[in-house]
Amino acid sequence: MLKPRKLNPGDKVATVSPSWGGPAVFPQRYQIGVQQLQQEFDLEVVEMPNTLKPADWLARNPKARADDLIQAFADPSIKGILATIGGSDSLRLLPHIDFDVIRSNPKIFMGYSDTTISHLMCYKAELVSFYGPSILVEFAENGGIFPYITQSLRQTIFSSNIIGEIKPSTDWTVEHLDWGNSENQNIKRKLTPSAGWKFLQGSGVHHGHLIGGCLEVFDWTRGTELFPTQWKDAILFLETSEDMPPPEFVTYTLRVYAAAGILHQLSGILFGRSYNTGEKFDAYDHAILQVVRDEEKLTDLPIITRMDFGHTSPMFVIPYGLQAEIDCDQQRFSIMENAVTE
């Protein structure tokens, strides 16, 4: 995998809207996200030509969104690319993507949710990309970016050191405060104490390369050129969106991966905390164990759930393609490589 150069203070980063035109719907929220990003990391933020276009216009013009992405990769002055927010239709960009441009211009790309599609484009181009914060959500967090996120970003994309152990956040939230009400911006969201991650099963130490994304979006790529093919010893990371699919959806999807021979090649499964106050935590755990342990008899496959990535806040950053380690006995998760170069 190609590793991009790390970000440094003063670097120029581009914002793109490959999924949904959220910045035009919530322009004040977008500007706050840009400001907080600049203040925290001393970066210069620029928009690509269509980043701020109306949401309905972007919905009608997937090629324009793809052009923004490819232009950002091709521009040597741009050192990183950040998605403004997720959405639901970035798969429509696929016919318009030039993989050679991505491969020839390795740089940091980050986002999550529907941005899973763009990550798999980078993965196909053999570029390490980063499942992590977006402008409108995490960088525009009410009352400032969560320290857990800033620490993860500094550890992952601002440093060329080995990333090392990732520790759970001490608290989390999914409280929604209306973005359309500017008075809410200074109200910090209520945090729930975290009980930590849950190691469902497994023993010993396991290694593998990281691949995954938002469960629903990741599964949309089956049958396309984006769906990964290198599964041997992979660590599959998955999380569900704010749509909160029923546990049966998790069961059915994992059954497909079992039938395709994927589950039996894995070195581990990581599952992000679900977007609710906890009523589906146990149900999702049960759904995963039903397929992996009970149906497929993979009793030694490590599984960690309720992890801090995806649609709950705060989150840590996951680099695609890097080697990670699950230590079941010590209940630790570590990334064993540096994600960026000097």
C-alpha cells in the first residue's frame, strides 16, 4: 500500500462533497467546522469547485463530484482531502474515477459513512486512506472538537511514528442538536460514560490488515470492482449508520460473507458502537455471534464490539490496509505501522 505524506502546520487541505451537499444546506455549520479545523491544526482549508454547490445540484451531477475528488488528488499544492459529510449515493461516482490519478498522487483522504465508497476507490488504487472525521460532524462539533479525536488525528496523520495501541474513549454521545438552530452550536452535547470495548470472543494475539467501513455502504459494493478481494488474514471493521438497521441485517450480511468464504479467512472483526442509547448493543452482539460462533463455528476468531469509530462521537481514525494487532488476552487493539511518511 502507498502511504501519503503526513500533514504539517500550514499545509493546504481540500474539502470535497462526494456524497451529499450538506455544506449548502448548513453553511454556518460548515464554516464552523472549517474554523475549528484551522484553529486546532493550523491548516489552510480550500474548497473544490463544487464542494459548496446546492445539494440537489450535486445529486444530479455525480461526475462533478468525481471531478472534484480527482482534481484534488492531482493538485500538488493540496496535501490532504477531507469529506464534508456522508450521504447515500457516492457509488454513482465510480464510472468517473481515474484510479491512475489517485495512485500517482498519494495524499491523505479522510471521511466516513457513505465515504466508504471513496475509501474503497483509494484502496483499489493501493493508497492508504483514513476512516475518520468529517467537516460538518466531528470538526464542527458543538463547543469544539473532542480531544479524543484530536489526539487520534495527531497520532495517525500528523506523525510518521508507529501508531501503536488505541485505547477506548471514556465517554460517548449521539445526542442530536438541530444544526439549523445557530444557538445550539455553543451547547455541548451530553456525554454518556463508556464501559469500554467488549471482547466477545477469541484468545491469543492475531494480526491482519484493516479493511471495512459502514456496513450498509460497504455491502453496496458487492459485485463491483470496488469490493475487496484480498481477505486472507484481514481484520474486518464495520459499523452501522444512523439508519440503525435491524440486527437481522447484520446477521444476513455476515451470512453472505460466510458463504463467500470471507469469514473463514479473517484474523478478526471490529464492530463500531451503534447509533443509539444502547438498546441494540446486545442485539448486534448476538447477531454477530450467531453467525460467527454458532453457525460457522469460528470460535477462535477475535471479535471486539462497541468500539469508538463510525456514527457515534468521539471516534478514532482507522487507516485502510495497515497491519493491526488484536491481543485478546490483554484486551488490547493496536495498529502496528505508521500510516504516513515524512
